[in-house]
Amino acid sequence: MFARLVSCAVLLSTVLQPVLAVWPAPKSYTKGNSVLYLHQNLQVTYNGEALTYTYGYSPRAPTSKEIVQAAVSRALGTILNEEKFVPWMLLNRGQLKNFEPDVHKGQKWLSSLKIVQTAEDKPSAFKPLAGEVDESYKLTIGTDGDIKLTAASSVGILRGLETFTQLFFMHSSGTFWYTPFAPLSIEDAPKFPHRGVLLDTSRHWFPVSDIKRTIDAMAWNKLNRLHIHVTDSQSWPLEIPAMPELAQKGAYTPSQIYTTADLDEIQRYGVYRGVEVYLEIDMPSHIGSVAESHPELIVAYDAHPYHWYCAQPPCGAFKLNNTGVDKFLDTLFADLMPRVAPYSAYFHTGGDELNANDSMLDEGIRSNRSEVLQPLLQKFVDKLHQRVRNGGLTPLTWEEIPLDWNVTIGKDTVVQTWLGAPSVKKLTRMGHKVIDSNYNFWYLDCGRGQWLNFANGAAFRTFYPFNDWCGPTKSWRLIYSHDPTAGLTEAEAALVLGGEVAVWTETIDPQTLDSIIWPRASAAVEVLWSGRTDPATGQNRSMIEAQPRLVEWRERMVNRGIRAAAITQQWCSMADDNKGTACEHVV
């Protein structure tokens, strides 16, 4: 929603200058029209103890104080050193001079930032199950220059500091930073506890620096889960010291492997920013790359014609009636679980798109009948999820396991669904906790065209003009329209933990990653953090009121080094002082 301008405690319905782009929209928000300036000598305290601002400070340990100290450093560093956001592009031509304060008249400075954490962090605060950590916060800025940020947890403080960074502009003189909207009061908390991005690192590999930059942008957007779909039939880029041959033979190249040090670095980086990193090793299908090192365990690897055996080449599934698979998985999980358990509460076991025809090629089965395969799959999933639990984590699975294969799963298991609202309804009616990734709305890879080739003739004519399976592209407006709990009862809706936008990378690589994720993922962020309904009006937020804030938020991300895509032409933002109506289509 538009932030409401507050002057003398009177709420006005129209904002006649750039909106203060708090994205996602807070639960409640008032602001005034007094200007306060920020400097790097701001006096910062955390529970009464002084915190010295040190640019680029990195936590020395995953403790509450260290995490808050680093977050304060990032927030002030963003405003004073990195973002340098002069909002000329949000105003009509020549209007910046009327918006900016006169730096030569009556400067009032922010003097203190008092951070109060009202409760002690539990150990689970840094690797929580959904809902285990309180992310709420309250932020006030008084005209006397005092700032107060209060939260029940250090994670809530992180969220409040991310909002704090959005309150300031840089003066075009280049030497002053100011907020024109004091006094200000924000009270905020997320609607959904699980708000994430799924990143596929198997179809294309991404350097650690790209993943860390994605985590940065997620933290700015108040997202809290990075789901790394780390392996698939295309490649195995994850180092497993107990089985080094997996990555040595399964990665595309030795330079595209996530070492144990890389994984630890990524996970720690997320913890320090309130983003829980968790892995998915998809199985029993989508595991063909294991055949490069252990061909005796895999069936239908690179089988042809591929569409008889899988959704995309090169296929490959675990043999469901092979004791060697059990031994392999015992070794894999004994190696991996102790290295991910300190940083995450979850481990995703996959389970999507298993093709029954694979087992026709399995010498131990030779059948594609569900009555033959279902008991074998039940046994496989039971053991698989128990390995996850034995490692101290909670299993996740894709929806096909309980819905298509009728596999019984534990009540602790979280189900991720991609096939749409009917699946969410079925799963929650069954009592399962759900993460929504509806491909009709939240698959960010859709609409980029086929990556397969078609010979001249019948194939050419059939697939022309070569659209992909899930087009069209999911614009931010479509993403913003989705409500994960639509059509559910109150009890069913309570089981929807949240959602994830999916970044499957058949046609996405490091060169295009940022522009495909951002700012479209930000649209889903507001749905997941704020909910679709504006509490001030009781109506769903419209794209008309959202666009000005998203335009400003995209500009801030770009200034911070994210190559986020444009969402409208610049004229539309400047023509009406970024109120969202210049390019409104009126019927």
C-alpha cells in the first residue's frame, strides 16, 4: 500500500512526493514531514551497550550481539557509503529541487539509535522451523533525533534495520543523507513464517559470490529461506568428502564444485543475515548424475526417447529395489547431515516427477504398475526421511509423493507444492504443512521459450513457435495477484507456512540471474510478508498503489549492486511524481 503521509497526526490519503518506499508494506505506518539528517557518528546502543559503527564489520561468531553489530554496520554502510540514492527518477522533470531540503537552513541531526531486544534468542533462532522465531519489530524516529528499534529477537532487529535503510535519501550535493518524514512510527510483523527463493544449481552452476549476492537481496526484502536445489540429473556440483567421486565425475567441470568450505561459507553468510539456507537432493528421480560415478545404482540414465522416462533429459532415477542404494544413501547422509544441521532445520528430499516407466528398465523390478512400485517407494521414503530426522532435521518433499503415489509421510514432513491451488487444498485437508510454489504464478523461469531443439518437419510444426511448458512469463503484476491461501478454510490456511518463488535454471546463468529474480521476487515478498489485504482499507492491495513503491525499491536495489529488471518505462514514474497513475489503463 502507499505509505500514508502524517502531519500533525492527520492521515492524508494522497502522497504528493516520492513515497517512502518501505517494501514490503508494514502492518502499520505513520510519518510526518520534518527533515532529519544522518551522520556516521550516530550513537548506537544495543540493550544499553554501545556499538561502534565499523564499516564492513563481519560477525566473529553466530551470537546475537555479533549479528546485530554486523547488521548495524550494513545498514549504516548501505545508506552512507553504498546506496547513494538521489530520487530524481521518482519526480517530474526539474522537481528534485522542490523535494530536497535546503542543506543550508536549520539542519537537525539524528543523534541516537537505541536498539532493544526484549527477549533472549533461543538456539533455534538461527536455524528455526517456520514460526519458531519472532520476526516482529517496532521502529520510531522522533523529531528530537532519537531512533528506537525494539524487537523480541535479533532476527526481528535485522528486519527492522532493513526497513531503516529504506528511510533515507542522499542529497544531490553528495554530502548529506536525510529522511524528510519524521516523526515516524512503524510496527511490523510477517504474515507467513516461510518466505523463500528456490535456486537450481544443477542445470547451471552459480559462483559462491552470486549466491551470497542473492542472499543479500533476500535479506533486504525480508525473505528468510534460500532453498538450494543443489543436484539433479544434469550435474552433481556438491562435494561429499566420503564419496569424492560424486562431484569429481558428476560436476560439469572441476571449477564448478561447491566445496565443503564453500557450503559452510554460504550457510554462515545466510545465518548472519536472517536467511536460512537449506539443501535439496532430489530423489528417487532427478538423480541421474549419480550414474557418472555409480551407474549400478541408477536406471534410465540418458534413456531415449527421453519423454518416455522423464520430464527432461538426461533422466535417471534410483533403483527402488536395490540394497546398494541404501548403502549409498547411508554414506551420503552420514557425511552431509552433520555439515548442514548447524545452520538449518530442514532438508529437502525431492520426490517430484518420478516416471513409472523407469522401473521397466530396472532388472530388479521390470514393471511400471503402481501396485508394484508404491510399496517400494513407501519403503524408500520411510528410510530417506528417517535419515533426515536422525540428522536432527525436518524433511521436506514435493507433492507427488503423498498425492500421486499415495505414500504416507510423517506429520512433521513439510510438503512443497507446485501444481496449483487444488494441490494446496488437498494437502491441507489431509493435515499437511505446505509451502506454495504455484507454477502459474511463482515460477520465475517461465516464458523464456523452449531450450530443446526441433528438427524440420512434424516436430517443427508441432512445437512452433517453441514456447516453454509454463509460459507466459510471470510478470510482477501476476506474481503480486497470487494468494497462497485463496479458497482455503481458516484451519487449512493455518497449515500454509508460506511460499517460495522458483528459479529453475535451464536458461538462466550467472549473467542473467539478478534480472530474472529481481524485482519480481519482491512482488511475492509483499504477498508473503504483508498479505494481500491492506489493513487500512480491508481490500486487496492494487498494482496501482504498489507500483510506485516497487519502482523506488527497485532503484534502491540497483544502487546497491543488484541488476534488477525495469518494471515500467521511466516516463511513467516521472510523469506523475511516481504516484502510479500516469500509465494506468482505464476502461
